[in-house]
Amino acid sequence: MKKIFFFTVMLLFLLPNLASSQEYSDLLSLLVSEEYEKVLRKANKYIQNDNTKKDPLPYLYFSEASYRMSLDNKYSAMYPKAYKSALSYAVKFRKKDKTNAYWEDAIDYFEELRYLVAEEVENYISVDTEKGYKKGLSLIKKMSGFSPEDKGLTLTRAVLEVLSGNKSEGRKMIVSAWKSMAEIGTDNIQFEEMSEQTQYNLRFALMQYAKYAKKTDIVKAQTIIAFGHPYFYSENEDYQKDYSDEYKDLYDDLHN
């Protein structure tokens, strides 16, 4: 009963926002009703139609329906690539939504998707092999496609390029990614205005980059990890995730 109430409220809230440019209330209603296969069929018709193929929303609904199906074992046999489809259509949605007209309304879904992908990337990195780095890089490239504003993600991707063997290009990417970090804490990007997952991705990226730099330049590693000190070293009310001391431990290790 609570679940039905939640989805009804969500429908009433989202409908005016997500169905504004073209009437896609049919897709939203089906998504809320968990009729995911119907969402795929109807969204695909819009995507194949010359009059609606440039509209962002069918790609968004196709992505989220695919993602929900990937979490349910009953779809695994018929839709074994549902998760890949979710990522692919998430990227397509961001490309179509050039003005970010629907991004804010879709942020909760993308936060959930980013969390899941980030968790997988962490697992691959923890294996500490080139094969693991390459698998993590493959996933993070897809996440970059629907999270281009995520600076932590961009930095982690650059580090993984190097660890995967693409050293020349990866080092160039690191320089660019690190330079863009300077925007955080300015009028352009305030830490407290970042989403929960982008904050976490920043923390993770700084730790990975510092660990990588430590191998050859301890002073550089100290500088890298110090960037996040105001945000992650101790409990911070602006940090939306639960506090844990991994960042503090690495910081202390690098400075002792």
C-alpha cells in the first residue's frame, strides 16, 4: 500500500515537469505502474519516429525502465542486456537534453544509477590488476557520458587510463582533470551544492589519484589529498554521505 502511495505521489509531482515539451505522460504512467516492457515498446516507437526521435524523454524512460528490469530476476532471461541498455540510453538522454531541461527532474534516478556504477568501479579497482582497471574504465566511460559535470569521475577516469596502460593519453587527461578541480569551492561550483554521489565521487577520485602519485612523488600525493581536507577529513555537515575515516587515514598516512 505504501509503495502504491509513493508511486502515485511521484507521478503527480513529475507529470507536469517531465511531460511538458511532448505528451509523454503515457510513458511516465507505465513506468510508475512498473510495466517496464510496455515502456520499452512505447519509448522505442517514439525513438524511431522522425517527429519525436530528438526528444530527450523517451530515452530517459527507456533507460530507467531498463535499469529497473536489470534489478529484477524475472527479466534476466528475456533481457540479459538490460543494465547495458540503461547506461546506453542514459548517455543518449543527456546528449538529447542539450539545455538540461529535464536533468533536475531526473536527478534522483541518475543518482541511483551513478551509485550503482561507482560501486562496481570500486570493486574492479580493488582487484588491483590491469584487467580490473580496464573493466572499471569501461564502466566509468559510460558513466562519464551521462555525468559530464562530475569532476571526480573525470579524474578517476584519467587515473584509470594510466593504470590500464594508456599512459600518454591518461597523463594528459589527469592534467586537464586536476586543473578543472580548481573550480570546486568557487562561485562556479560550491561543494554543498554538489549532489550526494558527485561529492562521494570527488572523495574517491582524490584518494585514487593520491595513491597513484604516492608511488613516485610523495609531496604531490600530499598536495592531492590535501585538496579534500576541508570536505572529507572530519565530519562535515555539507557532506551528504555518512562519514567514514578512510580519507582521514590516507591523509594521515601520507603526511606522517
